[in-house]
Amino acid sequence: MSWYENAARDPSVGPIVPVGKTVARAQGYSLLELERAGLTNVDVERLGIVTDPERKSMIGANVMQLMRYVRG
């Protein structure tokens, strides 16, 4: 099992971003990741999810984390 798969299953890991050949924690989820997970601005504020509007990348593991977080 890869690190990405572990990160996708464990929402406590938080958002990640690739840095070269390694992975680092991101400051927050990108707006595209929130959109792909089906979250609205109201959901984000209600759940207290940290966003990083400057980040434009979309990482599949982050979307899977968000979907798991929302569904419980």
C-alpha cells in the first residue's frame, strides 16, 4: 500500500502536496479538491475545513480524504 493510499484513508493526515519525489503537508485543501468532493462553501465553513485558495493543484488522495471526512 502506498503513502497516498494511506493518506486517503486517514483524514487525520490532512491535505498533502507533492514536493519533488516526496510528499509534504499542504496549508489547506484547494478549491478544486473541495468542488470534486462535492462540498459547498457553506459545508466548508460549517465543518471548519481549512482551505488554501492560492493552491491550484488537485490531489486525488485529498479528495478521498474529504469524502471520507464528510461521510464519517
